[in-house]
Amino acid sequence: MKLLFALLLCFLLLTSIFMEPALAAPRFCESKCRARCAKAKVKARCAKYCNICCAKCKCVPSGTYGNKHQCPCYKKMKNSKGKPKCP
């Protein structure tokens, strides 16, 4: 019985660790990324990458372009080609 309880506790702890980024983003990131991508030519792609960056960094720079100094993590993220990942 104690073993079952210990396994259940470990499972809950691990799932909460891995689910945090997915749960941190929804409302905050959606509204911030909608504003950030308002003038983007390809809004869907902009929103996708903005939400990925927001979930990881928990911040989005203000405005539709630039201002990345407001969110250093957002500024540092690069794609596989070494170019900025976050819009």
C-alpha cells in the first residue's frame, strides 16, 4: 500500500513538472501574442512561435516589433539555423 502511494505521488509530481509549460501559457500568452502578431503578414506562424516562446520565457515584449530587451529569454531563443525563433 505504501509503495502504491509512493508511486502515485511520484507520478503526480512528474506530470506537474512536465505540464507546467503547457498550463502557464493559455490566457496570458494568447492575448500578448495576439497583440505582438497584429501586423504580421503570416499571423498563424507568428502566433505559433510567439506562444512557444511565451510558454518557455513567460513573457512577451511589448509592441509588434523589437523591444526584445524587455524579455532576455525571448531574445536569446534561436532556431536551428541560428536565427531568432521568437517574433
